[in-house]
Amino acid sequence: MLANYAILAVFMVVAGLVPIGALATAWVIRPHKPNPVKSEIYECGIETVGEAWVQFKVQYYIYALVFVIFDVETAFLYPWAVAYNRLGVFALFEMSIFVAILLAGLLYAWRKGALEWV
Amino acid sequence: MPDIPLSWYLIVASALFCIGLFGALSRRNAIGILMGIEVMLNAVNINLVAFWRYITPQALTGQVFVIVSITVAAAEAAVGLALILAIFRSRDTVNIEDVHLMKW
Amino acid sequence: MSITQVAFILISAITLGSALAMVTSRTVFVAALWMVAAFVGVAALYILLEAGFLAAIQLLIYAGGIAVLILFAIMLTPRVMQPMEGLSRFNDQWMFVAAVSAFLFAGLWALAIRTDWPVNLQRVTGDNIFLLGRGFMTQYLLPFEVTSILLLVALVGAIVIARD
Amino acid sequence: MQFIYDIGPRIVAITAQFLGQHFPAWAVQLILMIVSVATIAVFVLITFMFLTYLERKIIARMQDRIGPNRVGPLGLLQPVADAIKMMTKEDITPTVAHRAAYNIAPVLVVAPPLMAFAVIPFGKGMIAADLNIGILYAVAISSLGTLGLLMAGWSSRNKFSLIGAMRAVAQMVSYEVPMILSLMGVLMITGSLAMGQIVSKQAVPFIILQPVAFIIYFISSIAELNRTPFDIPEAESEIVAGYHTEYSGMKFAMFMMSEYVSVIVMAAVGTTVFLGGWRGPVLPSYIWFLLKIYVIIFVLMWFRGTLPRLRVDQLQGFAWKFCVPVALLNIFMSGIVIFLVPPNTTHPLVQVAAYAVGNIILAIVVLLLYRRPTARAAAAVSGA
């Protein structure tokens, strides 16, 4: 069984080597002539004003939050889906309760306007 | 797998736990503390999986326990970060030494 | 030393190294990236323990979900993205905490080595994912439904707290 | 003749036999692994270079232009010229950037989609690792790409980069949920997460049984790829180029490469799960697989040539208020149909009929549920 996963390690090495190799080749070939103006950050040619690490609105966090909750749900739903056609209809009911409780959360967020971008 | 003794996993898990503990107790930044706690939970999960594999490989309890524990970790991170954001909004800081409303 | 042992040592070194880098890095954003590396290392340990499904879940939830949540929270608190000027990243008690952690580690190490664990190295048989799915529907039905309530509470609570 | 049909496994067998005479068993295994991974990598890279050409050519045709036509016959050597240009172009690192993260980000963006190919069955017996968590592995690995984007956006220390990265990640996480849920209908039928099983259970391609799931999968993967009409993270008119604004030369090429490799991954997963994978009459299996992949990719390019960009609020609202509920309804529908018509025992035609009824009912329910919101939206548009 582990042999099946060993090829993932090989994949990881190759997937890392492809971009690193490309970047290294380019690093050898390309010119290096930095100067202060060139190395400034690019904001449409205008001099930058203020700090780049600005504060974002809380809306981003809410989306990530709902995502994490539903992501966790997959940890339960995927085994259930695999087992379903050998389980019978009671599994569907048990599953519906689980999903309904989570949907209540989604509906709450929806009603409260947490899903609006604005 | 079979040629790795169980104690190796336990040692790695306890090392990870202690690193997380150090992070959780010593960082000034509230988000840093939360990250320490997440690492501690991960260390516990390694232990659970190792015990499942080495002691009760036929029972499912170990794996179910890990999935539930991951769920709890996700819920904890969600609420904890929301609290940190709320504190940041009202007090404009995430340095928890500045947040001492309930301190003597 | 066998190949799996070498793999184990390599993975553990990466995991623990990333965790150490996490607790010591000055910038919180960089610390969060190291944390993700540690999570991936833990997923690799799960694979060595023949728990492939848990490894995938670890990647999906921790490295893909919780990490994004933490990084977003960092973006929402801009001052923490840079090291705090004039302040160390650690609080005043860090040396004491380091000593306690080291002591605890020594104790746990001794415990892990000395205890005679009742090891039972049977092969894992059957379709693990199917068994988990059936387990959630039968033996572990209560934890299964209770976690959905936990998730609901976390969702509602976090939304209420995060938006004023 | 038979040799052409299962060329992959044959070559592996012959090589293994040849190597077996000279090397110990573990070395043979290792060499075979490296060779097969390298073959897949080369295939992906060549497809990537060809796709950059194909996309420009197709979009040009749709817009009544000719597209690349100077380098080589029909402009076919354009990708090579591009590659040489990228290689020799100066690479600028902003002085204020966080150097380590800035340099690692391109690698982290490319590696996850490349790793996802480990579980793709390219043809009969041509799968690198038929893991029992197959599809979940592909989803989990692709979700790691968000971290590279955030790293790139943050480390550039450029407002446009950071805004682009945040938008991209918010969009990708929102659409990951409907994507995961849409795959579940299929998994309930197959009873396995392994890609090999998913293909072998498809006597009828699942797109016929699960059309709603396929549509949701397709839409959410376009959003995951940040392609038109969901390309808000790279909206040139608003935020320059999004998260890769600061990147130039080869590092910029890495971001392009990640985009196209992800397109191939998405098309390959979609083919395997919904279009019957490598199954098909007459032609060899891998040819079928390639044909199906290119059909999906062509539709993607068609979308890009046709549709305008959406607004952020429309996009997020569509994910949570439409895709997620509909995907859940689809799971419920599949559950009922599977209970009435068990997939392993009934004739495929009966199944097709049962799912047709199920899908029609599902469509009616969805239309009824969303009648008011759609009417309101239409009124808002005509009123404005």
C-alpha cells in the first residue's frame, strides 16, 4: 500500500524540480541590471502612496469561515457517499439531518446578509 | 511502516506538542498564540493515529476520533479568529498584553 | 536502516523544523506559512501510518482551509503583518516557558520509551473509507450528528462576533 | 495492432523485464516510477505550450482576427519563441518585497497542479497511482494552490498584487465548496474514491446521469481557475494584473504555466469523472482521453471568447446562494434514485430513465425555488 504512495514522493520531487529548473536556467541566461527606479513596485507608473499591506474588510473572513465549515463537512460526507449504496435509505435520512443543520447555518448567514459583498 | 517503532511517532508528536506549547505561551501576537494551539492539536492527532495503527488497527475509533478532533480544531480556529478580529476592531491591537480588561 | 525509516526521519525533521521556524519567526505572515509546512509534514506522517484518507482530510482542512482562515485574519489586522517595532515577538515569560516545554518534552520522551505498549501489528483490511462511512451511520451516529451542531454553533457564533 | 491499444502497460512491462536482468528489484521500481512521472511531466509541459498557442489562435478566430502567424508555419513555433523570450528577459525583484516568499511563490503555485496528475488515468492501465482516496487527493492538492497566490500577493508589497491575491483566494475557496459537493453524486453511484473504479463503473458516462452535477462542477472549476467570466482577480482594467503584477520574466511564466496546468487538471478530472474517462469504441483509450480533454478545454476557450466579466458580488452570491443549495439538492436526488434503482444490479437503460425523471424533477424544483429571485433581478435590470 505504501508503494502506491511512494510515487507521490517522486511526483513531489519532479513537480518541485520543474519550476526550480526553469527558474534556474532563466537565472543563468538572463541579464541582471537592477537600478533603484526599476526596482520600485509598479503601480501604474505613479509613485506609490502609503503602505501596501492595507487592511481588508471583514467580508473576506466571512467567506473563508463559511468555506472552512463546509470543508469540514466533506470529511464526513465523502465516506458517507462511498458507503451509501451499501447502506440503505436510513443513511439518507441521517445525512439529511446533518446537512439540514448545516444549511440552517448557511441560511442564517444568508438572512443576516453575511453573504452579501457590499 | 512495520519497521518504525511506535515510540518514534510518540516522540515526534510530543516534540511537536512542546513546540506548539512554547508558541502558544510565549507569543505576544494573539494570532501567533492561536497558531501554536493548532500545532498542539496536530501533535495530539499524530498520537491518536499512531495508537490506532499500532494498538487497535481493527477498530475505527481512532480514525473517527481524529476526524472529530479536526472538526473541533476548525471550529476553534473560526471562533478564536473572530474574537481576535473583534478585539482588534475595538482596541486596535492584537498584542494580548494590551488586552487586560479582566486582569487585576 | 530501511527506506521507510529514512522517510520517517526526513518527514519528522521537516515537520519539527517548520514548527520551530513558526514559533520563532518575526512576521506573523511568515509564521503562518511555516505552520502550513508543518501541517503538510503531519499529513505525510499519516500516510506513513497507512491512514491515507486522514492525510487527504488533513491537507484539505488544515492546509487548505484553516491556513487560509488564519492568513485572511492576518490580512484583516494590518499592523501585525510587520514585526512590532521595539517589541520582541515573545513576551516576558518566554524563557520560563521554554524551560517548561523542554522539561515536558523530556518527560514525555521518557514515558514513550519506557512504557511497554501493547503493540498489535495486524494488517489493516477492508475498504477503510467505506468502513468509516458505515461507522458514521451506525456506531458513531451520535458524534456525527453532534459535530454538525458544533459546526452550526461555530458558524453562527463566528459570524456574530466577526461582524460587529 | 493490439500493441497500439495498450502501449503504456506494454512498454512498462518490457522495460521492467529488461531492467530486471541488470538491476535489483527496488531499483527497477524506482526507475520505472521516475520514468513514468517524467513522461507525465513532459506530456503536461508540451500540452501547456501547445495550449498557449491554441488559445490565442482560437480566441483570435472568434474575434475575427488571425492570431499568431509569424513564427513558423501557421505560427506554430510561437510557444518556442515565447519560451526563449521569457528565459532571456530581465527579472525584476522590487526592493521592498519580502525576498524569500517572493521567490518561492512561483514554485508553490506550479507544484500542486502538477502533483494532481498522479491520480489521473490517461488510458487503460495508464495511471501513476490508483490511490483509494484518488479524487479527494486531487481536490486537496489543488486547494493548496491558494497559498502560493497569497504568498505572491503579500510578498510583492504592492496594493494591486495583494488585492488581486485576496480576491483570487476568496473566489477559489467559495467555489471549492460547490465543486466538492458536485462530485458527490458520482461518488454515491461508484461507491469508491479511486479514479480507476470511477472509470470502470461508467457503462454510461455520468454526465448523462448527473448533468446538474456536471454543470456545477464545470462552472466552479472555471471560477477556481480564475478564467473569464470569473477573472476578477486579474481584471486588467482595475488592478493591473492581480497577484502577479510584480512578476516578470520566468517567474511570470510560472504563473501562466500554473494557470494552464490547472486547466489541464480540471479538464482531466472532469473527463474522468463525468465523460467516461478513457472509455470509448474503436480508438485506443489514451486517444479518447485526449479528445475528451480537448473538448472541455475548447469549451473553456469558447467561454473566454464570448462572455463578459462578472461583478464580485454576483460571483460570490452565485456560489453560495445558487451552486451550493443546488448541489445539495442534487445529492438528495441521487440518494433517492440510488435507493430506488441500485446502480450495480439494474440495467444501464433503466438507470438512464430513472435519472432522467430525477433530473427533470430537480430542475423543476430549482426553477420554482429561484423563480422570485430571478424575476427580481430581471426587474432590477430593466428598471435600471
